Amino acid sequence: MATGISNGTGPSTNDALQSILAAARPFLRGDLAAVDPELPSLVSVLVSAGAGECYHKHGTFLAHLLDVYRILRLWGAPDAVARCGLFHSSYSNSYVNLAIFEPDLRHMEDGSTKTTADEQDAGLELRLPPVFDRCSKVLDPSEQIAARDLYWEAICSDGKEGVESLLRRCIAKNPYVGEPWLVLAQVLLNGGGRWEEAEAAAEEGLRLVVEWGSSWDKRMSWEGWVSWGRVMRDKAKEKQWPRSAWGIINLGLVKQIHDHN
């Protein structure tokens, strides 16, 4: 059962955002069985094989496999495709040595060896991921690099002047990732009085981050960016924002989480 997010585009509406968050909620809460009843047992196979002890990029191989699964599910991929994503590279990999299963390991259900093509080469429903405006836009590599550099310049700036302009220029070049929108929301909240603008930026950033299913700015986890976006949206709605470093540190609670906010 594919339960991905809707392929909406453009500015976020409250209903659309609620739908997106509802699809992401089991991942945010670590409720694997709510995503797929078989998922806990599948993950336990990877854990038993040592996936959580193997290094991959900036984390563990297990975390990477779970991230890929989450992305595929949020993009509405069929169960079979998402499960293939969960186990991808675990038998072989051309780039890194992460074959945690021996190639002659028998199929877990009936003892026969099978390939993905044996069962999944036909009949799969192709779903367009919601990213890049449902894959209808192409981001030029030079624009991507320029946007990244503008974003980092804004992040590293030691003063308030010009940060908003840097972020807006970044977004103009690459409007398809959420973190610049979320940082812009915080800049607007820090400035005070621009509640509606901050709320709109937080909602757009939140929508994009959830749709990707993975963080673009890896300094914080996907779950962390989603939570921070929700906190900022809540505070913008309330027209309240702390004016001290301690007040910022004190933030964290997402309002109405029991009401599926």
C-alpha cells in the first residue's frame, strides 16, 4: 500500500500541509509498523546483518537504507519498490564495500533464489515524485551551485544586514529545497512584526523538506528540520518570538501534536 504525499505544487495550503505531515508522521514518530506491518521484521534482518555497524557517508549504512525507504514511501512508491530501496546495495555495490549479505544467501521465504526482475519487471505503477514541481522543472547545475553558495554565505554571516537578501536570492535560483525557506522564516521572526511572511516561508519550507524526505542541509537531520519548521510556523501563527538566546534554546514543543498539527 503506497501512502505517499500528494503531488501538490506551488504555495502551501493548510489542508495540503496537513496531508503531507500525516504521511510523514509515522516516520517522525518511529512507528515503523504503521508504515508497513512487515517493516520492523525487515529492519531487524538488516540490524542482525550489522548494517547499523557499517559506515556510509556521514552516518551508518542502516540509517542510509532507512532514509532511502522513507523517501520512496513519501514519494508514493509501491511497497515492492520501497522494500527494494530498503535492501538496495546490501547484496552488492559498485561504489563502496557494503555487501552485508552473501550473494548465495537463499530467499528468506521459500528457499529459492530470486531476482527483482523475476517479480517486479512489470505491473509497477510509476509515480512522479513531488520534488522539482512534480519533476516538471530542471535546475541548471550552475544555478544550484550559486544558490548553495548564497545560502552558505547567509548562514556564515556575522551580521543581520543582507542576510534576508542573500536568502531570497538563493531561493530565486533554487526554490525547490526547503531549508533556505526555513532559515528565511527564522530571519523574519528574528526581525519582528512580519508574522504572515514568516508563517508563509515556514510553511513552504516545511512542505518542501517533507516532500524530499531527506535534508538538503545535512547539518541537521530531516526530522530536526521538520520539527523546527513546525515550531516556527506555530510561533508565527501566535505572533510570538523570543528575543534572547535562552528563549530560542527554550523552544521545541510542537503545538497540538495530538491533534495532528
